[in-house]
Amino acid sequence: MGILQTLQTQLQTLSNAERRIAEIVLAEPASVIHTSTASLARRAQVSDPTVARFCRSLGCSGFPAFKVLLAQHLARGAPYLSRAVSAGDSTDGYINKLIDATQAGLEAVRTQIDRSAVEQAVAALTRARRLEIYGMGAGAAIAQDAQHKFFRLGKPVIAYEDNLKQRMAAATAEGDTAIVLLSFTGRTTALLEVAEIARQSSAVCLAITAPDSPLAARCQHAITVDTSWEDTTLYTPMTSRMAFLAVVDILATGVALQLGDRIAPRLRRVKESLLATKTDK
């Protein structure tokens, strides 16, 4: 049963305050995805803590998690494309649905991400003299994006998507190398084996992956993102990919800030090197 059906079924058993919240959600589920806790509380004429209790009564940790669940419910159909669209959607309809799902996914990242884990990962990446990024399947595209971001920061960095190359690179990695492993599920056997090889070679391993996954357990550092609301084995991981890209951007920005004034001249030179490739306005 989806979240809206659950609300409809339980509507008469809710308190007056929670019923007003539920009625707003049932009437305008798509708009609630973009609503803040304070805004929804004002509309329902309840307190912010009442909204939080309402969400917890539905098994959600808070309002951001509830919005993810709501986006998941609205996002159904169209196998192998995305749960966020359905056959027969208008152009405006699928544009709004995909953007709604992406926004809800990014809100989930904001809520879930462990700030302490980010600080430790940024410190490890800053200390490393060389970075290697491993991703397979959809994760390979994210690995390429990570390489594009980190190479500007003055560190030798390479992205590997071929598993044989990953294994060889991990086997020869040294202690001053940080290896970032990307996996939506954290259960890909090939990457688990690579993580073990990397640990044996004394490299520092950082996973960007699912919470409580085998890959997270095998790495010294892990930034976990729960994307279980999007079945990445059946659907193209659109929203999940955006969530992982956001984490990569967070880490790259953190490293840039740690490097401080040392990085500004380098980034300026990178920018200036591109000027000749553009036509005049």
C-alpha cells in the first residue's frame, strides 16, 4: 500500500491536527514535496513538532524522509526509464515528476549525510598524494565526473571502470593513495573484491554507497546514501545518480576548501586556459 492509500485509510483515526496535515497531503501531494516543515505547519494550523510526529507515525524519521517516500509513491510506471514517470504523462507532467523526484532525493541526502564522516573523508582525500576512482555500470559515469572535479585540485587522479584495471591498480596502490569506490547497492561482488585488494596494499579506501552495505564495511571511510526508494536494478538510476553526484561535489568542495589559498592560482590558470576555446559573445 502506498503512502497516500495509507493516509486515506487512517484518516479517520488521526487526531484533528494530524488530520489537517493529512488532508493537505492528500489534496496536493506534488506540492508538499517542495514544502518546508514550517510552511506545512502554517497551512495546517499546527506546530512544527506536530508535523514531525505525524511523519514518525508513518514510519519516517522526519519530514524530509516523508517527502522522499511521497515522491516515491508519485513516481511509478515506465519500467527501465524511471519510477518517476508513467505511460501517458504529458511533457509538462514528466518534467515536473522527474524534477520533483530529484529534489526529494537531494533533500534526503541533506538529511541523511553524516557530517563527521564527510569531515574524515575530506581529510583523507586532502592528505592523499594520488586519487583513484572506481565505478562500474552507472557508477562509471559518476567516477568520470569525480575525476573531472578532482584533477583541477592539483592531485594526480584517474577513474577506472574496467574491473581488471581496477584490480591491478588496487594491487599496486601505495599508502599515499586514496581509492574512492562508487556503488549504489554496495553489494557488487567485483567491487567488494577490489576493496579487499586495496586494503591489503595499504591504500586508503573510501566508499560512496548504501548504508549498512558490505562495501561500506570494507572501507576505512564511507559516505552512505540510502537510495533504496529507487530500484537501480530495474530502473535507470536517475535520482540516485544525482544524489551520488552531489556527494562527489561535496567532497571535492571540502578538499578545495582545505587546500585554501594554494588552490586559487591553479583554478585561475585552468579557467584562463579555456578562454581561447570560446568564441566571442
